[in-house]
Amino acid sequence: MAAKKTNKNLLEHSLKRLEEIVESLEQGDVPLDDAVDFYEEGIRIAKECAEKLKSTELRIKKLSKGIEGQFTLNESDEE
Amino acid sequence: MSTEKNVVTITELTRQIKQSLETNFPRMWVEGEISNFKHHTSGHLYFTLKDEGAQLSAVMWRSRVANLTFSPEDGMKVVARGSITVYPPRGNYQIDIEQIQPVGIGELQLAFERLKKKLAAEGLFDSTYKKPIPEFPDRIGIVTSETGAALQDIRSVLSRRQPSVDVILAPVRVQGAGAAEEIAEAIEQMNRYGGIDVLIVGRGGGSLEDLWAFNEERVARAIYASKIPIVSAVGHEIDFSIADFVADLRAPTPSAAAELVVRDRMELLEDIGNLCYTMRGAIDTQMASFHERVASLLTSYSFNRPRDLVREFSQRVDEIDRSLGVSFNHIIRTAHQRYNSLRHQLQALNPKGVLKRGYSIVRKEGRIVSSASLLHFGDGAEIQFHDGTIGVQVEKGK
């Protein structure tokens, strides 16, 4: 698997980061310049998450085991 | 008419019957259906065992009731082991049951209870071994029948809630001979394949026999050994399967399992929206407070002090400038006076001034002649007057 952005990476980490940002912004002890950077980062993360969440088609693949013991994934023929 | 009346007491007769029956009908297995079931407050069980043609009173003493692995009830078909006894006060005979098992499902139920007890003793159900279910799985493995309702249910829930996930199906038979092996192997294969974040193992509802594969030890051990967190989804709302006990999380149905493994994207989007809103609010508040701070600084005494200082300084500069002007004029005037006086003095010393007054300078060969003895008859000389020079020759010597 190439280093594609997975849900786990994106959603879990991004949401955690977003919550951190909101928390520190709410505490109000962030210098203004940083606060603006934080805000921009937050908006970017939120957009990325929303993008990821908007994919609409569920993909089902079938796991099968070859003779050699290796695994292959096939599109599920059952629709 | 008989002349000899052989009379025996009821007690004696009953005693003989009791002896005869209890000797001739030792411990045996009987099969029948339970009716008139009573669980007496004393803890003993009283009921009737019957079939189409006859019925038999039955009793089970409290000490044996404790070993029961199921709850007998009216209408249940059972096999019971016991011996015939007679209860003289009521003049009836009954079976004194030592052991009782349900017929049919009873065997399965017993096997279930035995396995449950065994695995529990080994610690397979301990909560310390439960793995947490990831909050945002990327790839969800499903071990179920490819044609069953369970897969459809899971698919529709995932499509609605979180279609961005990948679903990897390991198709297996979920009932009948060999189903347990297939399920267990699929779990092991999912683990070897890797990259799966959470596994749903299950099937839709059915009879106890249909669901049996999920009560097999082989499946329980595969679930226990799995490195991937497993959600069991054996479609029976009420009864638990062995798989349910071993799994990291039990879902009552396949749909419920799908609900449990993914967050709803609409909810998530709403959460994200709320976070953005809060963030915006926080930054607006912060900006407003900065504005306020700046405004209050602008009007503060300290901040205005430099301006006051500047004003004070410029006033001082003006003052200095004025006094400087006064001093300067004085110096200029004095200097001017000195200049004039020096100029006069200088003028007085100027040789040209002397020449004007009638004196003249005599030069011989460019050198000033300061003594008459230096000039001799016939010498040429030059006389400088204030307005010019003339050449002369000495006519008379001294």
C-alpha cells in the first residue's frame, strides 16, 4: 500500500488536531499571529475531512487465497 | 366364598409394592414431555413426564437441581435418568430423577454450556483481552456468507453512514458441516493478509442449529487469537453465542455491527462544522479582545507619555534656539568689531600706505636699497612710488 491518505490517518488525526486547535483558541492564550495560523490550519483540515467524507460509493472486495498461499483481492461480483 | 380371609394392611401392601417396584425398576433412562412443572419453594422440582399413552410423576431433589444446565419447563422433551420409588402417604409411584437433559436442542445446549464454562475458565472472555475498536477504520473485514442477508445489511448501513471505507469480504459458509472451520480460517487469513482495521464476524438470525458454527470452539479460539479487533454479529438479539463472549465487541445483529464500527459521516460533518464554528467564534473573540487592548493602550497615560515628551522636547529646543540666537549675534558683533580694528591696524602697516604719504622704495637689481652707501655713481636703480615704478641712474656720488 502506498502512503495514501487513509481514513485513519486523516479523520482520526485531523479531528484530534482540530479539537486541539479549537481548545487552544478557546483558551485564548495563543499569540494572535499563531492564532491566525491555527485558524487557517483548522479550516484546511476541516475541508480535507469533508472531502474525504463525501466519497459516495462503498467498495466491497473479496479476499481469496491462492494456491501458493498468497492473497488476492477481487471486486465482489455480487452487486 | 373363601373361608380364609388373608387381610393385609395398606401399609404392608404398599411396603411390598414399594419393595417390588424399587427392586425391579432400578436406575434407567426415560424419555418424555414435561407437564405440570412446579419449582417448589423448598427447591425440589415436581412435574409429570408423559408421552401419548401414559404419564409418570417425577421428582428432582434440590441437591441435584443445582447441577442442571437448563431450565426445565412445560412442553419440553427430555430424557431423564432415575429410579422408581413409591411414596406411601399418597400411594403413588414416581421417578426420582438424578439427571435430566433436553432432547434434541438439549444436546447442543449442553455442549454450549460445557464449552462456555471451559473457555471462561481459560480466561478467553476476560475483559482484559478485549481490544479497542478503532474509531475511524479504513478497511473493514467481513467474515460471513456472500449470499446472506447479513452482508446486504452491513453493506447498506456502511453505504449510508460511511461509504469512504474499504470493505474486504472473506466469503464463508455460516452453517452446516465445515462452517466453523471456514469461519475460523477466514479470521486467520484476514489476520495474515493484514491491513484490516476491524473485523465483523457473523450472520443473520436463525435457529440455534443454524447459528451453531458460532458456538464452536474452533471459532472461539480463532477470535481469541485474532490481532484484529473483532465485532461479533450473530443475528440473535437475545441469546449470546460463544463468539459473542470471546469477541472484542458484541453486536446484536449484522446491521448493528456495521453501525458500531463506523461513525455516521453526516454526524461527523456536523461535528466538523461545529468545530469550525467554535474556532471562528474563538478567533473573533480573540480579535475583538485585541482590538480592545489596542484601543485602551492608545488612550492610556503611558502610551501618550512619549507624545508629551516630544512636545516638551520641542519646546526646549525652541528655547535653546532662542538663547543660541542671542549668543550668536553677540559673537558676530564682537568678531566684526575686532575685524575692523585689525583691518585698520593692518592698513596702517601696509607699505603702500607709507608710499602714499610720500615715501618711496629704492631697489637695485630687485633688492631694496636701505643705505646710500650701496649706491654708486652710474648705478641703475628703480624707485617705487605708490602709483608706479621708475628707473633712475645715480648722477652724483657721495
